[in-house]
Amino acid sequence: MTVPDACRIERVTDYSTVAAVAARFRRHRSAQLLLAGTAVVIALRIGLGSTGSVGWSVADAVAAGISLAAVGPVEWFAHNVLFHAPAVSRRSRLLGAGASHRRHHRDPTDLDWVVLDPKGARALMIAVAVLVTAWSVPAGLVAGPSPIGPYLTAVAIGWAAIANYEWTHLLVHSGYRPRSRFYRRLARNHRLHHYRNERYWLGVTTNVGDRLFGTLPGHDDAVPLSETARTLQ
């Protein structure tokens, strides 16, 4: 019996080339939101810098450097504390990503749950826009003419990091087999997270957070095979 196309689950493994994965990524509403939002902030920062109303300064470099350094730890925190939050927890309900991430672990190749939905993407964008004030605004007040410029710089990097997380997550789950050593390592670590132990290998675009917080085992057998990797219980 043939399953009707309308009832068939779209599998991320159906996409086996970078071009095919990229085309599917661009069609996803949350990806469009992230890419468009990042582009608007970049354009705004460049526009303000070129007009001289909010000139470029060392504060932009400071904000950018701290933002880039924060990517690994923030990614680890979001994956471990927010995405893996208990289904009944307040943070899981607030973000909306906890339930969808559980669905993702139950069926890692179901494309509907590999990429954030627009609600989750918006929530993360707002969270990052608030978070980066912690270092971009002080940098602008101390080393620049205005905190607006460094803040926009930090937001652009933060939103681009979310988009990169979503892209990398989609790519490593797809049918594409990475040729570069970097992406092969990311794909292998993420498979171990899903199929060996969900409490380890929490980084998706980088293993910096795993190294900092002790969740990057030296070898696969260093951690037990988890019975809850598919259920997150």
C-alpha cells in the first residue's frame, strides 16, 4: 500500500547535497526570519557607521570579540538548559523549544523538528538581543561615542550565530556526508548526542562549551549508553 504524499513525513535525510540542504533551509520560515533580521541589523549598523551619526570605534571590536567568544558557552547553555528542559518546566513552556526538541530526539530525521519553528526563533532572537546588552552597552559607554553601534554589532553576530546553529544542525542531520574534517567531527559528535548519550556532545557548531563544562568525552566508551537519549526523561 502506497502512503499518500500528504501523510508522508519529510525526512531531512532526503537531502544529500549542500545545495539541496541550503535550498530547503531557505524555505523554512524561521530561517527566513533569522536571515532577514540579521541582514537588517547589519545594514542598519553599516548605515549608521557610514553616515557618521554612530561611528565605528574600538567598542565595536570589543563587543564583536566578546560576542564571538560567547557563542560556544551560550550554545551549550541553550541546548542543555532550555532545549533539554523538562516538558512541564516554565522555561520549556516559555520558549516552546522544549517540546519540539523532545519530538526531535524521538525521531531525529523528521524535518519538522530539526529546525526551530518561527515562535522559537523569535524567542531566541529576543533573548540574544537582551543578553548582548551585558557587554555591548558597557563597551560603547566606555570606549565608544555611543552604545548603539556596539549593541547593533553584537546583535548581528548573535543572530547570525543562531542562523548558523540552525543551518549546521540541519546539515549534520541531512543525507549529506561532509568532506571537511571540521563538519565530519560536528556530525559525528551530534550523532553520539542523539544515539549514545544525550547529556554529552551538546555543542552543535562548536565543542567549546563541551570542553568548558566537561561534556566532551575523550572517547565514545567513556560514557554509558543512555536509555533516555530518545525520550529525554
